[in-house]
Amino acid sequence: MSDRYPREPDGYGYGDDRTRAYATQPGQPGKPQAGTPKFDVGPFVGGVVATAIVAFVAGWVATLIVQAIYQRTGTNVAWIYGADDPWLAGVYGALAALLAGALLLLLFQAVPSPNTFFSWIVGLITVAIIVLPFLAAGAVVEAIGAAVVNGLMGFAILALLSTTAARTYRG
């Protein structure tokens, strides 16, 4: 046998040089040790806050773009985010991201596959907030702008928090 994988003097490993690379030792990556948390709290909170910032900016920018399109085409539309304050959509997006992060934290603690349940819940809510303006608005033109802004924020939240969960959860 070669000395490529020398035997451990402490008794760790399987005793066969060919399987030495697959052995896990205390303090090395692998299965979490007993008593360790199932997720990294710091990166998780950082990911949720970063997602809230992205959702805020996405909602604000999308609202500005939709308002510019409405003004450029001469469409006088009173849509949900209106011409009054483009920051409103951003605030709603940031709040939605923080609530989604709290939901993800609860799912970490309560269900066996939190990322799957999270994706379904947030995906269905995103579909609902895209369709809802068409049911509530007086004209289709009003609903299109709100649906675009809502959909952009919803998909950004879903994608970013799903990635955050995949990187921070060890379940």
C-alpha cells in the first residue's frame, strides 16, 4: 500500500487506506455534531436583510420604470402604487422579505424539508399577488403595472431566500 493516506495514530478512520479519504473526524465537515444548530444564524440573518434590501430596490426601480412607461405613453392610470410615492412598493417588498425570512426560520424548526415548503408557500403567494391586481383593478392597464412590480419583488424574494436557506441550513 502507498503512504498517500497514512493511518491515523488516534484511531480515527476505517483502517483501510483506500477509504481514508471518506472518514470524518471530529471538527471536520460532515454530519453535524450533536448539540450544534441546524443552521448558521449569522449568514442566515445577513441573507434575510440583504434580501429585504434587494426587494426594496427592486420594488422602487420597477415602480419608477412602470410610472415612466405610463407617462411616456400618455396613459392616465390610477394604479396601486400610483404616481405619489415610488418608495411605497419598495417598503412593501422589504417588509415581505422580512416576513418571508421569519417564515423560513419557523420552517427550519418545524418541518423536515423547509426549503421545499418555503418554495411552495412563497411561490403560491407570489402567484396570488400577481393575479390579485387583475381582480381588484378597474382596468387591465392599471393591473399590469402592479402585477409586474409585485411579481418582480416576489420572485426576487423567493430566489434569494431559497439560496440563503440552501447555504445556511444543514438538515
